[in-house]
Amino acid sequence: MNETVNLKTLLAADKPLTLAILAMGGQGGGVLADWIVGLAEEQGWMAQSTSVPGVAQRTGATIYYIEMLPARGGVPPIFSLMPTPGDVDVVLAAELMEAGRSVLRGLVTPDKTVLIASTHRSFAVGEKEKPGNGIGDPTVVVGATDFAAKRTIAFDMDTLALKNGSVISASMFGALAAADVLPFPKEAFETTIRGGGKGVEPSLKAFNAAYDRAKSKTREEIAASPPKRFDVMPETTGHLELDRLVHRLRAEFPEAAWPLLFAGVKKLTDFQDPVYAGEYLDLVGKLYGLDRANGGEEKGYSFTVQSAKYVAVAMAYDDVIRVADLKTRGTRFERVRHEVGVKQDQILYMTEYMHPRMEEVCGTLPKKLGLWIESRPKVFAWLDRRINKGRRVQTGTLFWFLTLYIMAALRRTRRGTLRHLRETEHREAWLNTATSLLSRNYDLAVEVINNRRLVKGYSDTHARGLSKFDRVMLSLATLADRDDGAAWMRRLRQAALLDESGIALDGALKTVATL
Amino acid sequence: MAERSFAREVEDLKLGEGEIFRGEGILAITKALLQSGVSYVGGYQGSPISHLMDVLADAKDVMQDLGVHFETSASEAAAAAMLSASVMYPVRGAVTWKSTAGTNVAADALSNLSSGGVNGGALIILGEDFGEGSSIMQERSHAFAMKSQMWLLDPRPNLPSIVKAVEDGFELSEASSTPVMLEVRIRACHVHGQFVAKDNKRPAYTLKQALENPVRDVNRIVLPPANFMHEKDKLERRWPAAVNFIKERKLNEFFGPEEGEIGIIMLGGMYNGVMRALQQLGLADVYGNSSIPLYIMNVAYPMIDDEVVGFCLGKKAVIMVEEGAPEYIEQSLHTLMSRRDIQTRVHGKDILPLGGEYTAPVMMKGLKAFIEMYDRLLLGNQPPVPDPTSVLNDPKVKALAEVVPARPAGFCTGCPERPIFAAMKLVEKELGEHHVSADIGCHLFSILPPFNIGGTTMGYGLGPASASAFNVEAGKRSIAVMGDGGFWHNGLATSVGNAVFNKQDGVILVVDNYYSAATGGQDIMSSRALNPNRQTNNSIVNAVKGIGATWVRQIDRTYDVAKMRDTLKEALTSKEKGPKIIVASSECMLNKQRRVKPQFAKAVKDGKRMVKERFGVDEDVCTGDHACIRLSGCPSLSVKHTDDPLKDDPVAAIDNSCVGCGNCGEVSEAAVLCPSFYRADVILNPTGWDRFVSRMRSKVIGWLQARRAAGRIVFAD
């Protein structure tokens, strides 16, 4: 026994410095790991890195692990090939959710871990593919990392690297240098980058930018979702008709509804003309009257506020005219130039991918003609065979520009089109349903207004959205007189936005049916 | 032409006596082969040993200087069969593959090889694809060693030990006339470390000499009566010879105190993990000192009975640390203890988990439990053990589980396989779901969201064969997907030949991306690149026609989603019986970008007129339904929050990583999605004519735009 005790006292207490890099395949986590190992070796330390790239190299989440310690009396240290949860000194997360994953894996603990995280998001397929908003709440990650880490350096290292003509590995290396967790001077980090030989100058630029950023301000504020843009209502616009709209808005509506009403007015003047925006105010004005009559003041006029939003959405439906209009605007040409980053001496052409069907053509025709064709399946099919195919529209060439330009000019006749008739009918039915509920179940009436969110997209997608809308509305028979009707309606809508085919919605509807 | 160039690593292969090699484990093995005077090397690429193949493929001059023959084998079976050169001749050979997947394929040749035995050293390097990062079934290669009586090395996972294992392995093989397997786990393959190099050695006896002086011995051939003699020879001569060699050369190691109440026996590969666990328990330090006796089996098979007995005698108990199921060595230990009537208790997977990776926390928990059972005092004043439990149990952290998305691997940006599966989704919408047999390769990512296509995967090149039972009259046909890699590995005969011969009435979709893409972009038979060392450009269509397929369609641009969809529909509905084979070809985008990007940049720099394409989304037109994403999953096609107060859901957005493959546009066109997508063609170094035309167009268009804008009554932005 004594022997063992003696043996134990002979054991060295040295521990290696441990670093874990959580990244996505293709992000350059390997480069960063190589730099860190190279840095340690140049400083006379022993260092080991391991990784499990496997198929994760193809965009999946992956982890690199590094340990370092000087040899002692010629005896090299024995390094572990994988991190021990609760025993990691530095975690470098190359994306916000990967920072979250590092905490979930137990790699970040308050007694030890310095967390260096880039706060930019690269959305996972599971987040992107939802018909609604599937994006994970970043504030949950921030809450957890703040709690779990001893110290955090977090900002958008991806954008900073790009701005400096480099990639994220360089800016993360800079943040690591600034964190003062490795016992090596900043110059040693720079020497390592220089030794790499490739893209040295941009790497150094990004490295230094990140170093300075991390030294001056270690954290970046993150909101759950970026704020919406509510423009300030102008006192005067320089145009009589627009001034009248703004004036009406101020005079006739409660202040709570102003921001959305103004957004709606703006959208609809842009979509059609000021008269159309005036019709919108008439319509919402009527709803506001009903709102007041049914005790809306107590509820902060939420019926009016939500109507301001969704009536505008419903009135600015996506038709061929709208698409042609948006695609041919000068501002759009400028925006694309900017997004693509076209330089002065370069030429830009755009090609639009369009697939018009007879349905869209009929919708754009005067309603009587449209209906006439629709009621004759043979004629419809004959025409569809000629119309229904994919077209590559080169908006920058004269022929295609003029085609779209002329289509956009149909805006003047829009109110006579079949599509407009359909949209108006649908809107009226929807608003009638909502207003009929106002006196019985105010909150549910608001939710019926909100259901308009389900109608979106084009062609099949639009049809699917409409069918989800209809199915959700069918549950009104059950929900109309329930106190929790609004809550159930909200749940149904959330379910409808979870998957494309409506499997979650079916389940939710079955639950509602048992109420 | 592999995914990346290994020119720098090739330099490492040239290091001489006393120089320090710094790099990856698998490259250290490659260097060790050359230091051992190997004559020939073969293998089949796959994680985690791809780099061994890649670096040798790039090291032609080094290999030529040394007179080493290197071959990219058609399959692991071909590689294993290659070792037959060492049966009669004193030449050293090494082959490598991913295990157990590859060992399964190679098993036929390995059995024959080990039955007859070898004369020259035969080494099989197994990339043990087990645990985190693995992409295959979780099994142990150990079983192959036992059943064929090949020796299995499992060295400690540091570069000097691994390199030594390669050198010892050849000698062991020669000393015992037995092929030797060397298993290296994923992390060890990718571990960065260093070792002191030796000079490379030219083979003592060359393949040329062997060819010119053929030797034949019918007793080495697996036919009666020789096969019975082989069995006897294995047990009575080769096994004892191996045991003697291993003992004499001290391939297994003892660490820690000589005496102790308890002891730990482990496979070499487990050593670093065990040491870290002991360190955390206060029973070892980082420099390898331990308070508990340790026996390290760098040779996993055969077990050296005398060493084990010597280690166990006088101890109350030992624990065996071996990863993966079943506990082969622990079972042997029990047999040994019982036969020799030794009372030392043997533990292992009664305390440690039966399966799964032996991570540091797993080992620490297991070893702690074992020590508490027999020698509790040892633990004494142990330091606090790393434990994240309290952090993980906090509600703030628990909430993360709901938010942090799964991020499995998927198709790369611009992958040409994406439109194939988008087309399959469109066909599914029209004709309903079908039974889809998948295969091995990048295309297997189709089983994940957003595509969710593919029901089974039975092995490399076995996709269509695994649909062969469904060759019956029915309202629907089966679809089998197979990559070009799988096709040449095994699929031509086993899947296509089988389907032709049995008139299998299904659809076979061969995904041809010009490379063995999933393993790192190595060339294969049908690669389109001109490779001076290999014969490429062998047509898959000609091959299937050559073995009798009649309904064959070639699609030269997979991004043509409409054509892809229509061809699939035709195959599913055609009256013709027998296999309907579609070969869908487009170059792997990862490799294409690597190839084309520098060329493009150079052309631009030289002032040539070049057109750069990328895609974009008109935010105003997008309604945020994300139908396009459900037919794509491209990393560069993402979503973004919009500041439009009238829009609830994020809109689609394409980032700068877009390579302009065209899939977004083709899909939205074929699936009639929405007109938000546009392709931006940027003309770099435009010609005078380009500029003139563009100026004229801009003038007219600009005038029209200004005219309309002026007539519009809108609020200022």
C-alpha cells in the first residue's frame, strides 16, 4: 500500500492545454487546427491534433481536437485523442449553433472554458426547409453559452474575414490570439500564418482585424430576429394624393395601427396606385368601426392592427403583372448589380426562370374572357399546351425587357382581371368570417385575420397554402365558442407551417376535433 | 486526380535518417512502408485511409526511384488478391482499405492468402472506421483475424508506435509466414504528431526478379490435400512462430509498477484514453507514469498466453479494455484463466459498455467502478473529476436541445446529384412513392432531408442487386441508385449483370460524377480526366450495353431537371421488360471547382472574355414558402430574415458561395415554383462589341425605366 502512495506522489501534476474546434465541413477548421499545432511546435511545445472528418467533410458538423504541452526531460506527454467533457480550456466555434452544440456536448464549463464563437448563422436544412419560420432562436444559444463559459469572445468572425478578403479560420485565429489563453505572443501567431505560404496577406489582415475587434469589444448583441423596418410617416410627401392618404391614416385610425397601416399604404400605392391604397384604408376603416363596437379598445385594437397587416398582404397579391413590374424596375437592376458585386468595367445580364401556365394567363385576362376559357376545358388545355413551359427570360435584352415591360403596364387594367375578382372574393369571405366572430369571440376573430399568413407562394405552392387555410378555417365550427379557441387556432396555424404536406396539421386538426 | 494535391506531403516521404517527420498518422504509415522496403502497395480509397492512397498516387517519382509498384485497386478484393505476389516470392507488399466494409469485400482473397501463407511480408492496413465520424456499420475487424488466423496489430496511437508497428508487422509476417493486419482507428489516422524518420529502402528482392524467375509450389494452393496441411501448419508452426516473435521482440508493453492488487489490460489503440482516464482519477500522469500495472496489447491477435498469465498472477483482478462488440479478448482471457486454473478475476464488458466508442468519460467511469470493487484505497484523495453534469442539467442548456439543429453531412454547393433527386421528388409527386434501393457514395445523402429518398443500402455496388427480389408483376417498379464508384467496384457484374440475366424489371440509376467522389475525388474507370498513369474514359453506357442491357439512357447534364424527370418517368412506365438503366453524368462540383477556378482566374487575368454565373433571389417576389429549398438543400441556397413588416417568414437568399450550377432555376422551372430566381451573368473583360451592345440596351431600357418611374406616384423610400 505504502508503495502505491509513494508512486502517487511521484506523479506529475502537469496538464495539457486543450482546445476543441467545432466547425462545419468545408469551413477550414483543419487549417485553423494546423495553425494552432504549428504555433505550439514553433514555440517548442509538443502538440497533437485529431479530427474525424469522414463524410462530415461534406458540410456536416465536425470537431477538431488539440492538446499541447512541452516535453519534460525528453519524455513526450501522452495526449488524448478526444476531448473530455468538462475538461476543455478553449472552445472555438465557427458558427453560432456550433457554439450551442459545444455546450450541449459538455465541452464548455464555467470553471475552465474560454469560448470563442462566431455569431454568424449558417442555417441547417432542417431550419431552411420549413414552410414557415424554422430558424432556431439565437438568444437561447447566447443564454446558454453565457451561463456555461468562463469567458466569451463572440462576434461575426465570418463577415469580418470576408471583409478582409480572407476566410473564417484567419479571424478565429486572431480572436484566439486576443483571448490570451495560449502562452504565446501575438507575433508568434503572425509568424505561423506567414509560414503557411498561401494567402498570407489577406490572412494577416483578417487576423489583425479580429484581434483588434476582440480586444476592443468582446461581445456582440444578438436579437431573436432582426427588427422590422417601420418607416417614419412623412409630414408631407410633395404629392397631394399621398398626403391625403397619410392625413386620413392619422385622422381615422388609432395610433397603434399606424406603423402597419403606413406599411400597407406604401405597399399598395407601389402595387397599384394611391386610389387602391385609399380603398385599403376604407376597408380597414370599416373593420376598425366593428372593432370599436366590440370592445376593441380594451384589446388594444389588435383586430384593427392585424387587419392593417393582412388586408394589405391580401390586396397586394402576387400576380404576373406584379412579377413583371418588379423584375423590370431600374432599382432592381441596381440592386442586383450591387448584390452580385459587378465592377465598373464588367457587364451584367440577368436571366429569369419563369414557368407561366394557362392559369396565370387566364387570371390576367379580363374576367369574362378568363371565365369563358376556364369553362371550356378543351380550349383551356389547347392553350395550356402552348403556354405551359419553362422560359428563360433575359431581362437585359430588348425583346424580353419589352415583353415584361408591357405585361407590367397591364397594371392599369388589373382591377378588371379574373385574378382580381378571385382575390376579392376570397378576401371578402375571409373578412366576413372574421367580423362575424368579433362579437362572439374577439381573440379568435384576430386569429382568423392572422390565418392569411398561410396563403403564399405561386402555383402549386399557392394552391397548397389555400388548402391549408381552408382546412384551418374548418375548425371554426368547433372553436367559435371556446374561450381557448384563439389559442387552438394559433396552434393549428403553427402546425400548418411545420411541413409541406400538412402532416402536422392533420394531427392538430384531429386533436381539435376531439375537443 | 484526387480532391487535393499532396505535393507537400510527398516531400515528407523523402525525409531521411534522423529527420523529423511531422504530420498525420496515415501519412506516417505511408512513410513507414517505404522505410520497410516494400515492393508493392495497393488498396481501395475510403475514410480514414484515403490519404495513404492519395499521397502515393502523387508520389510517382519517389516510387519510381525506389522501384515500388503502386496500384489503385478496383476493389478491396482486388487489393487483397494482389498480396498473392508475396506467397511465393520474398517481396514485401502492403494493401489498405476502410474496415470492416472493405475487409468484408476482401474476405475471399484474405482467406485463401492466409490459408496458404506467405513468404514475403504481407501487411494489410485497416482504417478501423468505428465511433464518431464513422459512416459504416459498427463492427470489429478482430473477427477476420481470428477466423483466418491472420495476426492483428493495434499499436498505441502515436506516430512512433504506429511506424514501429508497420516495420514489426512485415517482420512478424515473414517470421510466421502469415499475413498481418494493422488496424488504425479514425482519430489515429488523422492524428498529427511526429517521429524520427529513417532512410527509405529499396526492396531487397524486386518484382522484376520474381517475374523472371517464377516459382511454383502446389502445396501453397488451397486444394485438397494442401488445404488440410495449411490448417495444421497454421496451428502447429505459424502460430507458435508468431508467439515467439512477439515475445522476443516485446511487441506488447508493460507499464506502471511491477506489482499491484489489480491490473489493466488494454489494446494498444485504447492506451491514450485509458491514460487520460487514470490521470483524471489521480492514478497516472501525462508523461506515462502509472500507479496501476498496465499491459498493452499492441498485438490484438494472437494473444500471448504466457505474458497474460505473468501479468495476472498475484493480482486480485484485471480489467480488459477493448472497444466494440463482442468482447473477443475478454472471452479468451476467461478461457485461459480457467484452463490454467488461475483465480484472478477477469472483468471487461461487465463493467464497461458492450458497444460504442470508449470515450474518456466512459473509460473513467468504468475504471473507477473497477478500482472501487478491488482497491478502493487507491482512489484516495483523488482530484475533482471533470464533470459537466450540472451545466448540462441547467434549464438554459437544456433549452438548447430544442434550438440547435442536427447538421448531418449533405450534398455540396452545386452538387450535380442534387437535381437528380429533385427530379425523383417531382416524379414521386406524379407517380407516387416507389421502393428505392440505395447504395454507398455521396448519393446516399438523398436519404436525409430535404429529399428523404432511399429505403435500404446493402453495400458498395449492390444497390440494384438489393432490389432484385422485387422482380415481380406489380403496378410500380423499384428504383435502384448506384454511383460510378460502386458501379466499377462491384456493380457492373453483381448488380447490372444480375439484373440483365434475371430480366430484372426495375430502374437502375447510375450516378456518374467522374470520380470516386465520396472518398476524396480519386479517378476511376469512367473518369473524364486524362490520367497519364491510368486508363480513364471508359464509358459506363458501353459497359452496360456490353453485358446485354438494352434500355439505356445517357443524361449528360444532370442539372436538366425536366429531362431527368421525364427520363425517369419513361423508365418507370416503359413497356419494355428487363432493367431500365439511366446513366446520369455531371462532374462532381467540388472537384470541378478545384479544377476550373484557377483556370478561370488565369483567363481573367490574361484579359480573356469570361462569363461568371451565379444565382440570386428577388426578395420582393419571394413569399417565404421555401418550396425551392425542399427540392434542393444546397448550402448556398438559404433563408434570411426580412425587414418587410408585412412578411412573417424568412425569404430565400443565395449567398456568395453560389457556383452558378443552375439547379435553383431549373428546379423552379420544372416544378413550377416561383419566378424569384434569377441568374446573373457577369461578363469579365467584355469585348468592344459587348460594350457597344450593352450600352445600346442600357440606353433604351434605362429610358423606359425612368419613364415609368416618373409616372408612378409612390412614397419615397
